[in-house]
Amino acid sequence: MNATVAMQMTGADFLKLRKRWVTLIWSLVLTLLPLLLYFIISAAQHSSSPQEHAPAGGVNGFQDSLRILALFFGPLAAILVGSDAGAGDSTAGVFRDLVVTGRSRVALFATRVPAALALTWLIVIFAYALSIVGTFAFADGSPTPSFADVLNGFGFTLLSTGVVCAIAVGLASLTTSRPATLVALIGWQLVASPILTNISSLGSARKLVLREAIAHFSPVNLDGGGGHGPARGGAVTMGSATAIVVMLVWLVVFLALGAWRTRTMDA
Amino acid sequence: MDTTTDGAGAQTPAIQTSGLTKRFGERAAIDGVDLFVPRGVAFGFLGPNGAGKTTLIRTLLGLTHASAGTMHMLGHPVPAERDQALQRVGAIVEEPRFHMHLTGRENLRVVAAVRGPEVAARIEPALDRVGLSDRATDKVKSYSMGMRQRLGVARCLLADPLLLILDEPTNGLDPAGIQEFREMIRAMVEQEGRTVFVSSHLLDEVEKTCDAAAIVDRGKVVVQGAMAELAAGGKPRHELLLNVDASERALSILQGSDLVAEATAGGEGELRVVLVGEAASAAAVNAMLVGAGVGVMRLEPVRHSLEQRFLEITTRLEGHSDRTEVHA
């Protein structure tokens, strides 16, 4: 497969995803609406009682909006899009029609990943832009994040959503079931992971939790304490190398499983 | 569209299998199938539901793995060179499926992107060929079953196929749709020189559409060959049914004639006559009997139907007796 065909196939996968209005609208709603609500409610509270409530924007607003977007609703949108990309062909029953073109099954799998990333990041960029607008528009004289913080936050948001999206593509390709993927990943990433992180008796095994490895790269304190990484309950601290290895293992395992299943399953 | 070359030699059969077997656990869905599909014909793959038709197609196309045996498509051994073979194969397996949220044209764009950069140019001609140009911007979920079948054919045409494999293509179509589909298949064979492999459980459909066929039952190819030979039971048979006023005398005359290979008497003056060949015409038999003073009230060529032959074969199978192999 040459670069032209790879680009064409990725474009075709992107077309399938962006035309699925339900997924697209829900992803936009899930990323934009919480941020909008956060800024509106915080601004209303601040205006009604400036002494009691900090401004909605500024550094505090930036940190809160980054938590909302990068750790919760961004990955949720990434799971929606990734699961659609991974299981869409099988669910629609067209996978066999793609196989009978003679194109390598691994290639069919591989082009789903950049297509899903492209759509996820497009959505996340909109949401991040909204969070930056809110951060500066509602600062009300309080300190605002530096340009470097804004850039780092952007990179972190792309990393957080990108890793989860790629894993969703792999898992959905493995299960060929979108509902199963949604339940498994949302359950793990947004419910089980925070619980496991707070069980201090698990010790350093908590470093294997993907959410913690991702959070390590946050430019701001995502748990309200100081320094890098989450600190609520038993703090999970790890080195950057460990965090990178943990993320890579998660990515490699799920992408390999997705590729294996796509290559070997009866179509 | 170029339908003349495939780089694997046009003299090779479109499909050839030897001892092809696919097992699901202990059960053999296809069992030692030897199939020969020549080029440039509409070939029927006929059998009752559950006979193994779709499994054979899925195995050929690489949608599932064979348990044993060898396969060639367009001269390429598969699975070793399946990718090359499939570049000039179009297939509809079971019912044609699409991304319902995309338009007809967008669905073709998806497949064209997978097939290669040059294929996008075939989208509009393919839509035009199947008469869907004016509905190409509608979402597929608004299409009728017949339109989806036609869009499935358009998807096949993106490959500029030397071989089309259509699995039960007339399922769900109304009579007009069936007729239209039949004409499309014949045009692809006669005007465009393609080979069309049609699986069906409809005897009448295969008989009207195909030049040759294989009958499959319980995973085995029972008989295959040209349509006329299949219907006649292995070789072309020229038979007549007669009603005469003096059956015993007529029988005696016929049994002594060089024109007649076999003559048997039925009830009430009816005779069944097998002629020695095509040259021995009904008119000559009539003249011979009338010349001998036998009154001929009825003389009718027997038309062998595939249905009759199919029932004979399946009846034998149910009795667990021998099977017939007829190769064209």
C-alpha cells in the first residue's frame, strides 16, 4: 500500500465517521456543553459574590476546564468516535465487501486509526478553543495562564484524547461491537480507573492505570494539589519514562489485538 | 471497460477448485468440491438452502479459511495470490450491505478508495450502468432492495471485473426487478465478456440466466456442466412423445429403425422415443410411421428441464445411492 492509497483510505474512513451525525453531535455536545456550563455557572457565581467565588476564567478556570476536557469529556468523545471507527464496518456488514477488494486486512484496520484521531482532535480543538476563550474572557483581572501553559495544555489534551481514541479503535476492532466497547472503555476509564487510583493498598500497581500515566503529562495539577499528577487519596507518582512505557503498552496491546482480529476473523 | 486481460492468462478457468473442504467442527459445510467454471459464461451454482453455496463463495473470496483443498481464481492460486485475483473480481455475498448513513455515491467512494487511485474514475460509469445516477446523492437507507442490489453490482463494477460472483442476487426482488437483473447478467456476459458466477436456490432462475451450472447438495457438487447436458442427464438427449393408433406395430417399426436408439410403450397408445442424434428429426420419424400406415395423433419433442433433473438427483441423494459427475 503506497502513501496515496493510505491517504485515500484514511479519507474514506474519515468520511464514514464525519457523516455519522449522531456520533458527531453527541461528541460535540459532550465536549462543549460541560465547558459552557462550567463557565456560565462560575461566572454567575462570581458576579453574584466576587469575594466568595473566584473568577470563572484565569488560571483557576484554565485548570478546571482542562480537567473537564482532558480527563473526562474529551476521552468520552474519543471513545465514541474510536469505537465507531473500529466497529463501524463490521456493524454495517460492509467489512466483507472491503475484504473482497483484495486490500490487506491490516491496511483496512490501520487507516481507521488516523481517521478516528482526525475527527476526535477536530472536536477537541473546538472545545479547547472554547476553554481558552472562557479562560481569558472571564479572568476578571485575575492571573491568566502563560502562552506556554496554553500550548502545553493543548498538547496534553491531544495526548489524552488521542491515546484513548486509538485504544478505542483497537478494542472495537477486537470486539466488533460498538456497545461492548463503549461500556468497557467508559466503565474502565471513567469509573474503574479513579476508584483503583484511590485504593492505596494497590501501591505501585496503580501506575499501570492508563489514566494515571496520561495524567502524569498534565501541565497543571489535575487533582487540585501541587506538582505533577493526581494527588487525591493515595498519590500515584511515576517517572516520565514509566508513564510513556505504560501508555505505549496500552496502545500496542490494543492496536495489536485489533489488527490481529481484523486480519483473522471470518468476514 | 477493459475486460480482456488479467495478466494471468485468459485461457485459465475463471474458478477451479479441487477437493475444497470447509468444516465447522465435525460438520463439513463444503466437502471435497471439484468445481470448474469456464470463462465468459454465466455459471449457476444451484442448490437448496443450506447446501453450502455461500460457504463456498466465502471460502473463495477469503472471508473464511478453507479446511482442505486447492482453489484458483482467474488463474491465480488462492489464498497465495488472492489479492491479485481479487483485483479483477467483484462480489456480492449474501445481501448487499452498505453504510446506510452514506449516499450511494459515497459508498462507492469508500470502496474505490480501498481499491486504488485509478478506481474513482469508474464510479460515475458504474452508477450509470446500473441506472442509479439520479439517486446517487440519496442516502442508501432510502433505497429499495432492488436499488441496493443494483448498487451492489455498481460496487462490483468498480473492479472492472473479469469475474462477478453474485450470491442469490434476485432474493427480495419483484418480478420486474428479477427480469431486469437477468438481463443485466446476460449483457455482462454477452456484451462485455465477463464471467458471472450466480449462486441460487431458484432452478428457474438459473435455467433462464445461465449457460452452465453445478448442482450442489449437502456440501458436495453433485453434477456440473452445460445447461442442456445437465437437464438431459449428462448428454444431450433428443426424445419424442407420440400417440398413435397402432402402438404395437409402431413400436416394432421404431425399434427396427436406424433413427431410433430406444423406443418404449406407455399406456393408451403412447410411445416414448429416444432418437440416435440431432440429425434424426421428428419429421423423419413421423414420415416413417405414416408411410407404414400408422396414424400419428400426437408428436411432441420432450423438453428436459433442469428442475426435473434436479429432482432426480436429489431423490437419488436422499436414497443414498450413487452420484453423477458430468463435466462440460
